[in-house]
Amino acid sequence: AAMRESRIKRTKTVCTFCGVGCSFEVWTKGREILKIEPSVDAPVNGVSTCVKGKWGWDFVNSEERLTKPLIRKGDRFVESTWEEALDLIQSKLGNVKETHGPHSIGYISSSKCSNEENYIFQKFARAVMGSNNVDNCSRYCQSPATSGLMRTVGMGGDSGTMVDIQMSELVIIVGANPAESHPVLATRVKRSHKLTGQKLVVADLRKNEMAERADVHLHPKPGSDLVWISAVTKYIIDQGWAAKHFLDKRVNGYEEYVKSLDIFTLDYAEQVTGLSKQQIIGVAEMVHESRSTCILWAMGVTQHMGATDTSTAICNLLLITGNFGRPGTGAYPLRGHNNVQGACDFGTMPSYMPGYEKISDPLVRTRYEKAWGVKLSEQAGYDNHQMVDGIQNGDLKALYLYGEDMALVDANSNFVEEMFEKLEFFVVQDVFFSRTAQYADVVLPASPSLEKEGTFTNTEKRIQRFYQVFEPLGESKPDWVIIQEVANRFGAGWNYTHPSEIMAEAASLAPLFSGVSYERLEGWKSQVWPVGPDGAGTPILYTDRFHFPDGKANLFPVKWTPPYKPEEQYDLHINNGRLLEHFHEGNLTYKSEGIRHKVPGTWLEVSEELAAERGVKDGSLVRLVSPFGQVKVRVLVTDRVKGKELYLPMNTPDPEEAINRLTSSLFDIVTHTPNYKEMNVRMEVLEKD
Ligand code: SF4
């Protein structure tokens, strides 16, 4: 028994299936995963995990893994050596750069990959290739939340940690379903709600699990959150309940903001949102009566045309009531991918260097130019959305994308695929041959987190290390190794031998991370940014000052943008979100046998009223048609959705039934995040039984 035990290896890792950032040990023998063992020392989750963290790892040994580079030959892909693949990238990408200039290439980074990988990818785009056309998939989810925070309080991250959410007297969740999307975080809220008298308000179209538990479930009309939130804020001010002392001392723009609220009367809010005046007053009273309020939000807010403004309205409400800078208060956009926060933090954004310093600031550029020995472009880069448009109008000729299945996850996927066809050269780097890889000229085999080292940053800005469990499968390599090899083909001359060296460089350049180091992150240790030179983190932001030169926050007036609605024949609203068991587009979890066995596919949630009207029942097959495409799906009749509102989980194993066959190319005006949540469809019944 002792012998057997000695062959068992235990390695600490950080979960890659959502932004909560649970950590645990992986027990392995050879390449076999024996079990996942959480620990009381894990800073986020202690001994808890959810089904994905516990059972979602078999994909690393899947036979479908990419183990060799692939090169397109006509309609086929053939295996190649690394040498051949890198030669081809060097000559083709080099050629595009030479012929059409550095800005004719786009770089799409990955919020599934590590902080170090994101850091060197943006360095590759900027310092080696000469372009700021670098973005990551937070563009599809959380950019509006980041913008709302930057406008009002100045930092693009959660204001506190999960401890604050747990200890808050009132938690308001808007357009999110943490019970399925952030399960371990949801457990904390459920516990506090049950045991400590914490109050819970949930605003969501769907009666999800958190809404069922809530003291108040608000079901506003789709896309109208800004209006009820602003009406709650106005009511609080009108009652004289604003946090006068806090506002006087710490906030700018009060007078102008109050004027901007004139329109948000209870009558107007009732008419636009469909909520009753009493419901709106009820929420205002709950905020007033609570000594601490946290607001959590996610894609139900951020995937709309007015998403940045709604995120701003949330921050305005928290400012008016003095709910920043104290334990139990603050704004919490819930990050989806495990490293959405880190990808943005480490600079894979077109206008920001690592640590949210503007590329347009000459002092910032000079600091990096000195360190990197190059001249940086001042030209603001394209975001993901602009890159796709750039292909259409001929500005963008080549793309380098890693750890992202853009053909599935971008809105209006039919259009995106059409654009990929037009690229002169396309590099895709991934663990599996994704839908997007079909359009590539070169596909590079990457290693998932269990086969490399690095750090991830969770939704509460907590940086944690993960360690290598296995050797890379076949000839696959860690993304940072591949990016370095490609960069060196373009004369970078890099010789990073370990991700810790990349982090050390980032920490020396970006003040937000100045005291971050691998030693300080050893084992179960973690750091919450901003991290001072002495290594001390900042679990609660804004205790003394907001992140603006005068230290004061800004109330930022906003207007409501009505959601997109196609013509009347599209009579049903379709909403989308996640399933507990699956991760995003499902390209990892559907390859994990246990999870696939439990939940082999998705379904369309249809209300009891609509099912009766259309004569459908559980298992009926329907076609949904939007102005942009169509899908065929099976029906599940449920009381979670109401009336003419449908719900389709986005985690499908079948690209032909993906929600993004239906969504449009419209977007949030400020950040270009697609309005995935604003779509109407019509339903055709194909099989009733
Ligand atoms: Fe992983 Fe999120 Fe589940 Fe934690 S809650 S185990 S981070 S998927």
C-alpha cells in the first residue's frame, strides 16, 4: 500500500471553469486523475467545489486533443513539425505585415489562459509586431462592467472580496444566476441568506434558483434594468435617504446627476419595466434599511446595447447610498471565464497596457519603451468586434487567435464564419480542433492548465498559482512557450524559461502588481490587487480614496437605450445563459465523460402558457428563426420562464443549435460587447411528440 501511495502525485491547481477561482489538489497516477481534493487552506472555496471543478477534467486525456501542429493543404489539414508550422507563420504573417502594415493583423487572446500568457501575448502584438490590435473575450461579457466601474469609481474590478458579499446585509443580484454560473460563490450567499438574515433581491427574467430563494424576485421587461435601478436611486434621493456626508466628502457631480434622474419617476419606471411602483419602492426601502449593500451582476446586464450605462447606473446607486469602501459593500461584476479578470489586468486590451494604464499616455509608453527597447505605436487598436468588421472592409488581413472559439462564441456566428473565410492568413492555437480552427491556415497544439504553470486572477482580483500536474500531451506546448517561439521568429530574442520570470517583468512595469511574486504566491497563498511593493494586497478598494487624481468618485448621468427588437413576426423573446454542469460553449466539459453522461445536451425552456398555446410538450422539436439565422432544438416546458420569453442555454455540443446562430451583430455602444440578450425569434413546431 505504501508503494502504491508513493506513486500517487498531489498537485495544487486552480479551477478553470469559472471566475470564482476555487483551488484544490489533483491526485494523479501517471496520466490518470484519481480525485480532486479541496483543502481548508484554499482561500476562496475551502473544502467546497462544484460539479465542474470535481469532475470536469477528463478532457485533458481526450483522444481528440491536438498533439501536433496542423497546416492547411487545400480543404484538408495535414500534420506538420513545429519547425514547418513556425516557418509558415514567419513567412505568411511577415508577408502580411510587410505588404499591408502592422495594423493589418489582429491578435485575440484568451481569458482561459494565464496572466503570464496574456502579458507576453500583448507584448508580442505591441513590441514585436507593432500593433495595439489586441483583445480578449471579455469583450463578449464583462467589458461594459469594467467601463461602468472606470467611469464612476476608477478601477475595473470587484470592490471587495467574497467575504464582503457574504457579510453584506443586502445582496442584490441583477441579470445573473450564480447558482449555475458561480456555484461556490452562490453557496456563500445561500448560507448567509439562510443563517444570518442577509436579505436577497434577484432581478432576472427567469425564476432561477437564486430568484426562488430570494426575498424579492423582480421580473422586469427585457433590457429595462437601467430604468428600475435609476428609479430606485431617485426615490432614495427624493426621500432624503442619500448618504449626504459620504457624498459631500468623497463624490463629484451630485447636482448634475440628480438633474439627470428627473425622467426616472415611479410612473415612468412602471411603464417601461413592467414592475409595480410598490416593488421599486420596496427595493429602495431595503437598500435604505441595510447598513451594507453589495450589487452583483453579470451577462443579463452586460450583453445589451445599453450595457455600460446600466453598469454605471448600478455604481451610481451604490455611490448615492455610500456603499463603497466599507466591509460588506460594493460593486461585483461576476467574471465568467476563470481568467477574464487577469486577461484584462495584464493588458490584452486595445487601449490599455497591463494594470489599466492608458496606451495613449506618453509617460506610460515611455516606461514600456525603455524596458522593452522598442518604439510603441500610439494608435488605439481594434477590439474583437472591430477586427471582424476590419476583415469585412479589407483593413484586417490576418488573425492570430489562441484559446478562444470565436466562431461559436461571437454573436451572429454565421457572419463571423463568413469573415474568417476571407482572411489571408489565420493562426489558431488551442487544445482541441475547435469550430474556429476549421478556418485556420495553421493550427498549433496547446497545453491546458494541468500541463503547465502560471497564475490566474479570479473575480475578486485574487491572484493564485497553479502548478504542473502532467507533461504536455504529445507535441503540445504551453501557450506561453508557443508565443515566445513565434515572437522569436520575428526577432524578439526572448528567453523566458519559466512563467515566474514573466510575472516578475509585469510586476516591475505595472504599478498595480508591483509586489506580486511567485514566492509570495507559493502553495495556497494568494494576493489581491492592487499589490504594493511590500506585497500587501488590497481586499477592499476605495477605503480612503477612489481611483481618480482627486481621490473622489464620479456620479455619471446615464440614459436608457431601449433594447433591439426585430419586426413583429419575431414574436418571442429569447434569453440565454449557462448550465451548471457545462463550461461555456462546452468544448471541454462535453469531452469529460462523467459530465457528458449526466447532461448530454441542451434544451429550449418554454413557458407553460406558450406550450399550451403552441401545442408543444417536453421533447417536442422546434425551429427558432431570427433575422440572422436559425436553430433546431428540443423543448422543455417549465415555470422558470414566463409568457413569450424563451431560454436557451449556450452550452451546446452541437454548433448548429448554438444560440449565436440567432444573435445579431449589434453591440453595447461604449464597449462593442454584443447584445446577445436582445433577440426575438419566431418558433415553428417541427415534431409535437
Ligand atoms: Fe470551478 Fe467555479 Fe465550480 Fe469553483 S465554482 S469549482 S471555480 S467552476
